[in-house]
Amino acid sequence: MVDRSPGDRLFDALVYALLSIVVLVVLYPLVFVLSASVSDPAAVMKGQVWLVPKDWTWVGYSRIFQSGEIVTGYRNTIVYTVVGTAINLAMTICAAYPLSRKDFHGRNAIMAFAVFTMFFSGGLIPNYLLVKNLGMLDTIWALVIPNAVAVWNIVIMRTFFQTSIPHEVQESASIDGCTDFQILFRIVLPLSLPIIAVMVLFYSVAHWNAFFNALIYLTDRDHYPLQLLLREILILGEMQEMVDMSDASLAQKLLEVEAIKYAMVVVANLPVLLLYPFLQKYFVKGVMIGAIKG
């Protein structure tokens, strides 16, 4: 063991203290929302819930799973996330792999055009008119096609292909008679599990949390994702201060809305929280390797 100087020990103590504060700041909102979701909504509104639940109740969760609209929204969100992520991943791989090949002529010019779209876009109204003219309004395609690929993710995956998979391996496979598709599916993709996991995490979280495109393009409530319904509940909760609470029936409904709000936050974020631990090691490795150089 190497003796550490008092200055080093003091530095370590300050680092651990700072990291402990950061952990508390990050964890407290999560613990509070979880506690509030199983506490009496009246106690939550009075500010009596900090960390430990008070007057346990499952009314928020029971109302969620009794509501056909919320269950439908949950199902819609799962469908949008799975289909959208699959399209995103396929499009990103198909764009990043050719752009990573040294023998693909014009790849720098194509990459420059793609990066240009990161800084300039048509805007909301042209996008809406395009989606409308394509007949995609009020369909799943309005949520997954316009955002089928993210240029930044193409840059990350292209950089991973360039830095982590030797070009000589691909040349050897080509000499042995492999086609470009065989090289991609038999060599490149099996060696790219870390970056693929990163892309799945990025895209799936983006789809799961998205509500703005649904707000713009969807009118049928049967097609609403969970996040759009959660937005309505949160807006309704913010209106409580403007409502006369002397009406007992109305006050009870607003208390139920308060319980549903916290329960919805827990239910909406639970899949992402369960998914991340399994992808964490790939996430760290893929981001670090994909960010070495552009």
C-alpha cells in the first residue's frame, strides 16, 4: 500500500462528499415521487410527505389500471417505442456503415449534407404539411417516420465502425468472397453490440418520453401515447389552485387526480429504469469508443 499525503486524503474526502451530495440530489426526486404515489394525496398536497410514505393508499395505481384509456395509452407507447426503435436502428446502421467505408466515394460530402440538417430544418409548419400530404396524420407513421434517423447517432455509430472494426478484416472477408451485406451482417454487426445497445437505449428512451409529435399529429384519443395522457393529468393538477375546493365531490376528484399523477410518473418511467441496468455496460463502452474522434 502506498502512503497517501494529507492533501491527497483531503482531496479524496472532498470528492466523496461532493459525489454524495450529487447522489442525494438525483435520488431525492425519485424517492419522493415513489413515496407520494403510495401516500394519501391530501397529505402530499399539505407537504407532509418527504421520504417515507404517509397513510398508505393504492388509489392512484388502482385508478390507472381501471382506466381503459390509460391502459390503451400504455399499449400505444409500447408499440410506438418498439416499431420506432426498430426503424431508427435499421436506418442508422444503413447510413453509418457505408459512410464508415474508406472505399465509399463521396462519403465526406454526404456526411456534410447530413450534418447541415442538424443546424437548419424546415420548421414545424412545413413538417406538418408534409406529414399531412403523405396521409400519415393520426397514424403511427406520423410518430416514427419523420424521426426515423438522428444525424448525431449516425456520427457516433460511424465513428465506432471506423475506430473499432479494422478495415483489414472487412478486406479479408471481401477477398474470401463475402458480399457487402454478408460483411455487414456476419462481421460488423456481431462486433458492434456495444454501440447497438447504445442506439437502442437512445432511441427507445426518446420514443418513450415523446409527446410533442403526438400532440401535433394525433387527434384520435385511441391513438394517444401514455405521455400525452400524463401531460393532461399534470395540466389538470396545476389547475387545482384555481378551483373552488368547497365542493366535496370535486375536491375528492382532484385528490384522486393528484394520486394518479404520481402513480403515472412511476408507471411511465418504470420500463426505462428496468432497461438501463442491463444496457449500462454497453452504454458506457459504446459512448466512449464512439466519441474518440469524428
